[in-house]
Amino acid sequence: MRHMLNPLDFSVEEIDRLLSLASDIEHNLPKYAHVCDGKKLATLFYEPSTRTRLSFESAMLSLGGSVLGFSSADSSSAAKGESVSDTIRTISCYADIAAMRHPKEGSALVASQASSIPVINAGDGGHQHPTQTLTDLMTIRSLNGKLNNMTIGLCGDLKFGRTVHSLINAMVRYPDIRFVLIAPDELRIPSYIREDVLKANKVEFKEVNNLDEAMPELDILYMTRVQKERFFNEEDYIRLKDCYILDKKKMKLARENMYVLHPLPRVNEISTEVDSDPRAAYFKQVQYGVYVRMALIMTLLEVEKPC
């Protein structure tokens, strides 16, 4: 029995197979409609979620399975003080696989150690969000036809953004990847990512403050929100916030085949005027998330691909 707690739990070869399965699901959706008949997915969401929870539910229903679970800690026995270990032991009696989101880092690991069914980490605090990373990889591969030899710009909150950290960890395993890290000094990439991941893997990267200057060299732009609460004073936020808002003017500086990704939700970091640009891929990203989760559920349940 396997779990998915971290994007690095799967080798590059295993991820490539999973993404190929997700791509086949995308193009042949009807033939997968009953592969999980009789199977149950438990969604254990100790904090609110829109995209991730509904994406998992949509994935399992599209495979012919069913879904049970809770959408907040208040609506579960966690409100009575039940431990994660006891909850997953109980859920293991009801379901075949579980997807869990929890505000505390390491909670998914704790659950997996007590579980008798596969556990998928749907986000544990600021630690990991592996299915978002798989979604990002599928989006990039589908749009660019590859996961190697490209320049990826990461923009916004690079200090606290778990999606950014996970994507870097996953992408450094592919050849000829270059990063442009675009952030204010207050929100630069953490030193452990810079030293232990980028430099340790001899990955080419540079850190810049200006989004406009970086645009012309990018194959992918991955936007994240610059959060006001991360700044020490409001003056610094006001001074910098507009530098990290993507609009039509900035898009004119980009290549015709550069794509924009965003893990969502967005606030104001991407102007709605960009939505109509064919290079805006963040809503395609949402759809790819369903296919990836369908492929992951099948893989962890060891369901055979239909003929």
C-alpha cells in the first residue's frame, strides 16, 4: 500500500506514467466512468477548501466511485478532541482511500502511519500540497509538450508559498530547468530552498525584484499572491504591490508561447483583463487537477487502466 504525502514520494518515471494516465483520461473520459465502481473516497478536510476538496470529489465520482467525509474540523469528532490517528483508523473501516487536508504540518504523515487505506495529502499547513504540484506538472507538460529545457518564473510570495516550494522540488529533477525568482526582498525564497534544493542540484536560477524585466525570457510564469500581512509596514506594501500585478501591459512583454499559471484563489495579482489572453492557463489548470487526481486515485488503489 502506498500513500502520496510529498511530490517526491514518486520517482520521475512514476510521475511520468501518472501524467500519461491523466492525459489518457482527459482524451478518453467515458471509458473511465466505471473503473472505481464500489470504491469509496473519504475527504477529511479539517480546514475549508473549494478547489481541492471538490476536485477530489469530482475525480472519484467521474471514476464511478462514491464520496463521504467532512468539510471542516467543526463538523467532525475533532471538535470533541479526537486525534488524527483515531479518526483515520475509523475512516479506514468506511472507505477505500482518503484525502486529508489539515492545518498542522506533518498531519498527513501521522494519518498514514495509522491508516489501513492509502492516504493522499491534500495540504498540511505550509508544508506540502503534492496534488497541486502534480496538477502544475500536468499543465506545463500539456501546454509545452515537455518538462525539461525551459525557464520558469515564480512570482509573488516565494517565502511562504507551499505550492512554489513543492514545484521547485519537483522540477529540479528534470534536465535544463532554469528559474527566475521574482519577489520583493521581504518575500524571497527561503534559504533552505536556495541552498539545499537549487544550489545542491546545480540548478540555474536568479533572484530579481522586477516582473517587467523578467517577462521576455520566461516560458512559464507561475503567479502567487503578494499578501499585505507579510510586510512589516504598510508603506513597503504600497510601494511594491503594483509591481506584482499581471495585466495586459505586462503580458505584451512576454513571448507568444509563454503560459501563465496560478494555484488559485487569486485576489488582484492577475487582472481579469488577462483572462481572455490565450496564454492564461490557470483555469485549464483547475480542469487538469481533476484528471491528475483521477489518475492518482487509480494508481494508489491499483485499478487497472481500461482497454
